[in-house]
Amino acid sequence: MPTALEQLEQELVTSPNRVVLVAGIGVSSGTCGNQECASWKGLLRHGLQRCQDVCGTDGGVLAAQRAILDNPNAPSHAWISVGQFITDELNARRPGVFGAWLSDSIGGITHVDTRLVRALADLGVNLATTNYDGMIEAGTNWTPITWRDHASAANFFRGSSQDVLHLHGYYRQPDSVVLGARSYGDICSDPFFQTALRGLMIHGTLLFVGCGAGLEDPNFGPLLEWGRTTLANCFHTHFILVRSDEVEAWRERLKGIPIELVPYGATYSDLLPFVTTLADSVRRRRVSTPLSLLSAAQMGFDDRWRRLESEREVLPTSDYFARSRVLAQELWAAGGRHRAALAFSDRVTFQGTDLPIPEYVEFSLDAAEWLLDDGLASFASRHLAEIATKLENADVLDRHQRQFRELRVRCMDALCAYTEVLQAIAEAIPHAGVEERHRLEAERSEIHFLQGNFGQAKVGSEGG
């Protein structure tokens, strides 16, 4: 009997278009560095303060609402009542006040690390979220759609999409935000959306990441209970990523529901390396997928690549390249690594001159990394040489500088350009952590050995 992880990986390899990844608060919190309004409790606290500041709400009434949030045993429907209170108070002042609050609170959330979002996108699946913010879009440059947009949601449920489906609304569309009892009633009585979710439980595969109490809300709770009874005899299953120490608690909560638990590690910090490793494994296995599937992916890529090129004049330059990267990532995930790497590399090389330097560096680094991963070191070296000249004249993010140093060492090593490798290592060592420093020093020692410089090899092996 395969493990839950093996079942999940097989589903990602063979039927990625059938998988919908549902990102919960944990994903947003990790992406924004745990900013207050990324959590439901933090958002509700912010809303109560806005009621006080803008509406002059009675202090005793606000204290009663805050007491609900402070009660560790308060059920989810109690928090929903707080959400309804905030909605009513702000809308009573005027509807624009509610929208302005969403913009100030959720719209004020900024991304600080999109690596997890990008790793999730690398799985090649459809992305949905129960969050109101734009953290998924920040890491993918995809377009947000909501449960109220039935036409766009229908395309999403039919297969691969470059949209992010906001299951509980998006902050820039206030009427879509599911926060209080009334809005939960709206979504739970929406025939299209409830039918689509049930259809997904039957025909698709749900993968929950960073989800907690949200699975017990009035939208997902009844859906999972429906799955417990209606799908009791079905072989197909869904998945949720959980911490190792939470497995037993989740097993009890989901008893009888067709959702398999996949532990990702002891702490939240283990989630990113787990997803990255899973995505790498899935990509390697997809390379051996039938030629017909790869051919279909190639044809779809070429069509969308040309369509995007025709829209270049009306798109902001950075948006044009971000969408190009997404298309190349999808083809890469489908097994067309060589075509994806070269197509994106050419686009950056010949059309990237108008990009601001920090953005050019970001896209060019991606191109170089794909080329190296595909064994095209000589092509990657051209990007790295151009990046080096850009770095002399502009400030870029530290992580991009670090990525540049790492890729240059890899590239020179692949080209057997030992002198250049030694120079790259020498420049990288002062910025490296302890583990990375030891690895670089060992690599430097090995190069000296290959060159016959045995004295230098010995010094290098001793950390000199």
C-alpha cells in the first residue's frame, strides 16, 4: 500500500490539472512574515479598532467583541459573529468605509518572502486560497478571481489556469469578501459555487496547505461533512499537509473524511524544503511522461507564447516578463525543460533591455538557473556576464546577489573554467554562512587538486 506522500506525488505527476491546491492562512503568514492582518484574529482586531476610530462604537460593546477573540475556547461561529458586527458597523456609516478598511488592512499586507508560493506554483497545479490578500499573486503574477465570478471560476474548475481562485473573496472586491454570517450565507446558498466544490470533491483532488480552523467554517465544514457521507465508499482521496506532531489530532478531526494526512516536518520552517523537494521530484518524474502529453503541453505553450507576444505593446514590461516566466514554468513542469529554458532566455536577452535593472537581474537569474539545470552552461554564462555588469551600477536585493554568486560558481564549474571558479569562490566565501563556507572551501581544495596544486589543495582542506 503506497504512503499518502507517494499517492500525492503520483497524482501530481500524472494529473496535475486535476489538482487544486488550497492555500490557507499559514501560506499568507509565511509569505508576509506574520503581519497582523494576515491572520483572521489580527484582521478582526484591526476591524474593531476601525469601528472605534471611524464609527465611534461604544467601548463596552467593543470590549465584548474583543473578549470573544481572546477566548481560546470560542468556536469559529463566534468569530464569524465578530466579522458580521464589523461589517454592519462600517457599512452603516457608508459602504465605502468597509471597502476602505479592507484596503487599509489586507491591502497593507506586503510580501517579504515568496519562495513558498513559488514552490507551490512549481507543483504545476491550480491555485486557490481561502485568504483575502494577494500573497499568492505576489509570488506568481497570476490574476485573482473570486467565487462571485462564475464564468472565470468555471474555467478554473475545468483545468489549468493562470488565475488564483479566492474561495472566500478578494479584498479589492468588497462584495466578495466572506467575513460575517450574512456573507457566509451568500456563498453557502450559491448553487453554482457549492455544486462546483462538490464536483471537485468527486472529479478532482484537493491539496490543503497552511489550513487550520478554516476547514471547519460554514463553507468548508459542510462540504467535508458531505464528503464524509457521500464519498464514504470511494477509493479516491484528497490530501492535507500537516506538522508531524499534529498528525493524530488531524486524524481525529478528519475521521471518515476522504483526506489523507501528509506530514511535512516538525516545524513550519520545514514546509518550504518539503514542498521544494516534492516539486523537484515531480518535475523529474514528469520528464518520463508519455510523448503525447508533452506534445500537447508544447502546442499549448507555443500558442499562449505567441498570444502573449501579441499583447506586449499593451502590457507593462515587468508584467509581460512575469507572464512569460509563468508560461515557461508550466512547460518546464510538463517536461519541456529545454524549450522552456531557451524560450525564456531568448525573451530576456533580446527584449529585456527596457526593464529596470533589479527586475532585469531577477528574470535573468531565473533564465540562467533553468539553463544550468538543463545542462546549458555556456548559455547561462552569457546571462551571468550581463548580470555582473548590471550589479556594478545598481542596488539589487541581497537574495539576488547571493543567487548570482551561487550560480556563477555552478556555471564556471560546469564549464571547467577553473580560474574563474576560484575567483567566484573567493568572492562568495565572505558572504557565506558556516555550512556554505565549508562547502565552498572543499570545492576550492578539489579544484586545486585537479590542477595539481597539491600544496594549495592541502591548505584549502584545512580551511585556509
